[in-house]
Amino acid sequence: MRAVVQDRYGAAPEGLLRCAETARPQIGPGEVLVRVCAASVDRGTWHMMAGLPYPVRAAGFGLRRPKNANPGRALAGVVAAVGADVTGLEPGDEVLGVGAATFAEYACARADKLAKKPANLSFAQAATLGVSGLTALQAVRNHARVTAGQKVLVLGASGGVGAFAVQLAKADGAEVTGVCSTTKVGLVRSLGADRVVDYTREDALDGGTQYDVIIDTGGNRRLADLRRALTATGRLVIVGGETGGRWLGGTDRQLRAQLLSGFVGQRLGSFLTSENATDLGALAHLCASGDLTAAVDRTYPLAETAAAIRHMLDGHVRGKVVITV
């Protein structure tokens, strides 16, 4: 099969990722072989490609060199084969979810990290749900616990996670303010945000409005600034914020928030996304019913995966970048 491969870690995709002929992956008893139709790019793609911050390597992705052939994870495609212990899925089923080395014609995925793809969702759209969609769903519903009537602020509202978070908070009845740059205001407004703040012209954290919930998917603001914009019992959920540090890469802010949370009335913190079929199924249902839209900025063919990652790194993306196979 054709697949993107990398032999070493590196921060720049150019000269690192290349297409090659490789063997199809072998599946275990609880796994599924998926003929990949689309795979999406997210910030986690870069972390796995670069092996940064260093704890990424210790988390099972390879200490000295990448464990997987390529950094792709979110996918959508057609089941080609199932392991002996797999139930509920069979060859020919169209699926979406999370796998390993998904920038390839075929990829392996655990059955409990897949859900069936709705017929009205394209493969490119479906591929956006596996990482970014899951993170947004769990941020809004499990950790921020958004309810009707609350004021919710989404930082990084035009990104992969942020675009989903805006829609999910609106679906739960919240009054949503999205923060983004000038060229992305139209997208965020089209996703249903009640108010859109262009951060190049206005500071959403100036204290003029207090929010019940702040979901930070792309900012790197000080905790003091974020807390000032929260109500006394508000919730802050941090799921983004890059510093480029090789050891912590921005997670130090998340750790400080969780430590502080035990001493103040506000709930501050972060979480690790749970990759599971139940939440993937919930996202698929929301998309099938029209309550959730997967915003695809641009698609690239498999051979241009490095260019797709560069486009994401350059900060021009509105929604998600997708690799089509």
C-alpha cells in the first residue's frame, strides 16, 4: 500500500514526511483494518511528528524514533477486515474514529475507537471527528458542563476543536462568544456564535463581560487574565495553548490551573481526551441530524501530507485540514 512514512522526529514536515510503498498493517483480535478514505490533521499531528514536548515520546509513541510509520490518527473509511473478537462491525461498513498511522491507504484501529459514519456525512467531514470532535464534546459537556442560558467564551473558535466547541455549546442552549482573527470572523459567525470577537481589535478578557465558562482551545493567556473574565464560580477548561517548550510545551499552564483550582471557587483545569466509540457515535448522530457541522478548510492528497501540515502550522486554517486517500 501507499503510506506516508517518517524515520525520525522533526519539527518541520518538509523533508521529513514522504510517500512510500509499505506492507499493510496486521490486525489483532479486537482490531479493525480500515481502507482509509480521509484522515485529518490537528495540532496533535505535529506533536507526534516532532516528538515534542518530550513527554509525548514517553507516552508510548517512541523514545528515540517514532513508533508509528506516520503521525496520522483521526480517520474515516471503509472496513476491510475485522479481528476475531470484533462485534458490531463487518467488512464494507463505513466508519470514522481514531487509528494508528492513518496517513495511508490502510490503517489499523481498535474497534472500540470507531463508530459508523452517517450516510449524509462525507468521508472528509467524518475524518474531522476522531480527535478534534471528541476533544470539543468532552470539553463542553463533560468538563465545562455547559447548560442552557450560560455565557460561554471560546478562545480559538475558528480552529478544529474551537469550531466544534462553538456549535456544541450553542446546541446546549448557551450564549456563545467566539474569539478569532479578522479573516476567520465569518466562519465563526456562520457556526452560530452569538458574538464574535476579533482579537486583533478587541480583548475578550478585558473584564467587561464575565463568563460562566471559558474554553481555551488556542490562546496562551495568563491564568490571571482568564480568571478575571470568569464568574466567581465559573469553569475554565484549557485544551490548547502552545509555548514551544521542549519539556512542557504549554502544559505547565494547565498544571498550574489544576493546582490552583482546589483553593478558589472557580473550577480550573484540563483533561486528556477519551477516545471511545460512545462519544464518536454521539458526534455522528449530531452531524446526521444537522446539529453539528464539520468545517473543512482544505483537502490535500496523500502525497502532499507535508504541505497539509505546513498549512496548519502557518495558522491560516479555518476549521480542519484533511488528507484524502
